[in-house]
Amino acid sequence: MRIIRVKNRWEMSEKAAQVIIEKVKTHPFAVLGLATGGTPKGTYVNLIENHQKEGTSYAGVRTVNLDEYVGLPPDHKNSYHHFMNKHLFRGLDLPEEQIFLPNGMADDLDAECRRYDALIDALGGIDLQLLGIGKNGHIGFNEPDTSFQTKTHVVELTHSTRKANARFFENINEVPTHAITMGIASILASKEILLLASGKNKAEAMRRLWEEDVNEAFPASALKMHEHVIVIADEDALSLVDRDRHSRAR
Ligand code: F6R
């Protein structure tokens, strides 16, 4: 696990965008695994700006998102599909038919999970997976004690995750109770992983990532089993991690 320590969220977003742009330039048909939430927003702003000013093209890129709420159609203002359209896809030359998210409206959710895994395989796997991290160490919607063997599956969201996401809804009761998420095994199958963390509210999760061995009670610890993980984190997120111990992360 390689750590890039940056000053603040702004620098984190800029550096993360550089990693993604480099990937797209060297692999114009790359499969990018994408995340939603507050963390990657600034990265997406940088990608759009670079596309507009420098012309980096996404015409051949395919994207697969980590997760989607169950019960929200793609055009619902709180669906992850809508989030991605608004914050990234509309600003790039990425053809719509090369954009993939789990379908939270599927009648048979288990079949939808299998379809999504098969789709990722058919695309040749994920070249670069972008991740945020939850306060409890979740990645995607893989909450503590999810088996590391899981591929795409349906999860019941914990109260703490629904509470954290309630800021995007009218109130917590509006937050869906279930989601479809890539599993830890799907995430670990990516060729490279880029984990972003910013802010004091992620400091405890980053401390645990550094200090704990691989264990299912802390989902992000699974990343220690992967050979190519870059973590870009700001000073606030690393405020509980001893500088001298950065090298202990693997
Ligand atoms: C988003 C996702 C989640 C978030 C995590 C952090 O697609 O899968 O794991 O990355 O909840 O969320 P933010 O970035 O809002 O702090």
C-alpha cells in the first residue's frame, strides 16, 4: 500500500485526478471503477476541467460503479446513477452505453448481482478502482463483518451508514434500507485501487487501516491483501497516524 500524504481535500482531488488521467491516457479503453459520496466530488471536477482544457478523451473508457441504492430509479435525484451523471458523466465525452451501474430497480436483485459480476468479467475486469472509506471502514457498501469472499450482493444498510447518507435526503426515513454493492472480492479483483480519504471524520478509520491486520470487522483492511493500492489522504485524515508508521501499512 503506497501512501501519498497531501495537505488538504483540494490537493487530494488534484492528485487523484492525475492518477486517473494518466491511466486513461495510457489505456484509452480502460475500465474505471467509480465511487459516489463527498470524497470523489473534487476529483470529478478536476477530470472534467482537464477534459475541457486538455482534451483528455473518455470515448473508449468503460465505467462501472461500486454501488446503487435498491428502489431508486436512475433519474431519482438521490440515486447514484443521477449523482454520477451530475458530477461526472455529463462533463465528459463518455458514451452512455459505456456507463454501468447496478440496477437497483431490478425485479430479481440476486440475478442482477450475478449479471453485474458477469458484466465486469466481460469487460475484462477493472483497471483502476476508485474508493472512499466509511467511518466504520466500509468500502462500497461492504459493512463490517462482510465476508471478504463476496462478489456483488444486496446489503441491508446499517443505521450509521443511513445516518451518514441522510444529509443527501430530506430525512433519514427517506434513505433506502438496501443497496447493491460490489463485494470485497470484486474490489480486490481490480488491477489497481485508489483509496481517497479527507477530513478529521476519517482519521479513526485511517488509524485502524494502518494499525490493524486484515480482519473482516474492518472491511478496508482487505486492501492490505492487494499488491497495487495507492492511498491519497490529507493531513486531517492522517492526523491519528504516526508519520513514521506510514511504511508499516503493508
Ligand atoms: C460510495 C461508496 C461509499 C463511500 C463512503 C465514503 O460509492 O461506496 O463506500 O465511499 O461511504 O463516503 P463519503 O465520501 O461521502 O465520505
